[in-house]
Amino acid sequence: MRLFKLFMVLLALAMTIQPAAAQEKGAKAEKKPQGGFVNIAVIDIEAIRQRAKVVKNIREQIKKYQAAFRDAIQKEEGKLRKANQELERKRTIMSPEAFGEERKKFEENFLNVQRMVQLRKRELDQAQVESMRKVEKKLSAIVTSLAKKNNLNLIFRRNQTVLFAPMFSITKDVLRQIDKEMPTLKVPDLEKAVKEQSKKGAPGKGK
């Protein structure tokens, strides 16, 4: 009789514990993140900007145009120096009124050369910005395509991470792809600007 009572007690205890365990198990299942694992990657944008063929190509073009503009400016500066020397030589043989007129023309030419320098600098800066904007657009398209292909949910910049395993890096893949799709890019309008400058000579010429 005692054994039967003990059996009934154990059975009742088991029935109360089992639903509680099942509820706890169900609660854990509900807390499980939806969608499974998060696929992440890391990209070193600065490294790509330094190593990409297209960026090196843009830099080479900018340097070439800088050298051409520098030569044009040096020629104009040389003309101004000669004009100033000639003006000083004529000071003693010209009337104050005539010297004043010549001096005014010289100062106008000087200001025109300064404006030319500022204009060419803006053209170079703008051309470089526009070219890099096209590279960034292409880079964004490549990263987006790579993310879709590899089911990537999150992509961090290298400078936003403290530590990561090399297996998470997609830098080489992106670099390889942009070198393939965009190895070069024509820098806009600079060649035309150089030709125009060589034809026109100094601003204010002929005054």
C-alpha cells in the first residue's frame, strides 16, 4: 500500500515538472533569432583607393595636366617679369601720364594671370572630384553585387573595426573586380583646357 502511494506521488510530481520543462523549452525556441545567421564582411576602402588601377590612372592624368598648366603659368610669369623690367627702364624717358597708363596695363595683366592660376586650380580640383565620384559609384555597384551574390547582410569598413578574421575581408575581391571593370577613366575636360590655354596665351594679351 505504501509503495502504491509513493508511486502515485512520483507520478503527480512528474506530471507537474514535464509541462514546466516544455514551456521553458518553448520560450527558448521563441527567443531564437529569426532569419538564422548574419553574414558579415569587412572592406578596406582606403586600400582600394590607393591600389586600384583606375585611381592610379586618374592621378597620372592629373599630374600630366598639372605639369602642362605649370609650364603655361611659368611662361606668363616670365612675360610679366620682362614687361616689368621694360617698364622700369622706360620710367626715366616717359612722362608721368604715359608711365601711369603703361603701369595700369601691366597691373591688369598681372591680375589676369592670377585669375588664370586660380581658374586652372579649380578646374583641376573639380576634375579630380568628378572622376573620383564616378569611381565611388562604380565601387558601390560592385560591393552591392558582391553582397547579393554572397548573401551578405552587413559590410563594415576596415576603419570601423578593431579586430576581424581575414576570412571576412572582401577587399581583394572588390579590388580585383574594379580593376577588371574600370581599369582607366578619362579625366574630363582637362585636355581641352590645356589646348585652349596654349592657344590663348596670357589673359589680357594684346592690350
